[in-house]
Amino acid sequence: MNNSNLGADFKYLMVNELDKKYGLTVNTVGFQIVQPHSPYPLSNHPDGYFFSAPKGRILNEYQFVYITKGSGVLTIDSTEMLQVSKGQVIVLFPGQWHSYHPHTETGWNEYYIGFSGEIIENVVSNSFLCKENQLLDVGLNEELVHLFKRAIETVEIDRIASQQHLLGIVMHMLGIILSESQNKKFENSNAKQIVENAKIIMNENVYKDIQAEELSNRLNMNYTSFRKMFKNITGYAPAKYFQALKIQKAKQLLLESSYSVKEISYMLCFYSPESFNMTFKKNTGETPSRYRSICRNVS
């Protein structure tokens, strides 16, 4: 299901016996933006996944649910209620009753991926993930958001051996989640979290035109201080970083879609196709049309 108006995109996968032999298979992946005072969850999930917050549900798979905005609650086995805030990953286990939902006043942004197989069972049996700690604090992490997005894109492209690609993505996610959660107390830098938050906002709004001043206002910071902090940590001014994200998305659209160069320029909120061509060539050394031609001929 892909509904940009609802701020949601989620996929459910068919898994064959050959995929299962590889050791880990992904069954579902998605994200949704839940606005304050909006119903939750969305109603068009298939049986086995849909649930109402009061009744909860039991899954037949493991899931990571990553919250990047807002807050809410998680209830496990009908007894333990935990407060969930942005920057935390909910770890769900198969066969375990659970329920979660955002606070009505805040809503939340959630990314999730469901998977199963011998590899993850081995991870759990060796206590790298455990039911005693199902709410992991990883902070706002742009790389983790990229991985969720890449998983969704991999499913949309639906190439041969996509499950093997997804396995690599899940293991990368697992490494980040374990590393960040275990080291969080040593890296709890307010500046780093502000910058990560800004980067995630840019990632989630790559099809929009967000000025750096607007971004600093959203983060309740003075623009000059925000720009200096962002550049010190990333090496880029915020506007340059956002531009780089747009160019990266343009490359993907040029290779994986049939949109014209003009359509892509407007989708990514460049002022004009000419501005898009000039910016793209400055960043890549090629015009968008030339880039598309070269890369498609190579593949």
C-alpha cells in the first residue's frame, strides 16, 4: 500500500521455500506518519497484522518499530506498559501479545520491518536481543532511516534475489540498533541529536522545499548557531546537505523510473529544469539525461 496523502507506505511480501533456506526472510516493511488526533492504526492491513490498540495482537515474526517523531506507549504481555519516545526502537517477538500506539496529542512517525528465520533465532538464543529489554534507545539516526527506506525501495523494485538483499539490510539495521543502544549513554550529545533530527527531517521531506532558516525554527534554534553546529558535525552547511539528498534521490529516479528530467526537477522542488540540470551537473559531472543514458547502457 502506498498512499502519500496519508503519509504511509507499507509492503507485504510473498516468501518461497528457497528464500527460507537462506536463513532470514522479510515479511513486511513500511512506514507511516500518524498526525496528532488521527486514528491508529490504519485500517487496510491484512489479517495477521492489523490490530486495535485495546485488543492488541500476536505476531508470527520479529519486528523492529523505529519511532522518529512523537511519543506513545507500548504494552507487552498485557501487564508491562512502557513510555515510547522518538529515537527508540520497539523490538517485537513472535508469539508475544503486545499493543502500542502514539499519544493522541503528539502522533508519531514510525518505520517498521518484520522478519523471521534461523539467523535471527540464533541472535536471540545468544541474548543479543531479549524480552527483558524490548525498548532500545538508539537516538535519531539517519543511517537507520536510510535502511528502512532502502528496504521499501527494494521491495518496490522486486528484482530477483530481493530477499537476499533485504537480509543484508536487516543485519545492518541490527548492527546499528545494538551498537547505538549499547553506547547511547556515552554518546548522548544534545548537539548530535539535533543534527540527526535535522537530517531525518530533510530525508523525510526530500520532495519538498525546506529552507535552512525554517529548519532551525522547527528545531527551536537560532539559525546562525544551527548552521554552525550542523556544519561542524557533518562538514556541510544545511542547504548543501539537503541539496545533496535531492541529487541522490534524482539519481535514483533517473535510473529506476520513467519520469522525464523535467518531471523529476519539479518533483524535487528545483526552481526550474535549467536549475536542476546545472545543479546536477555541478554535483556529478554529467547532465541528468547523460547520467541516465550512461548508467542504463552500463547495466
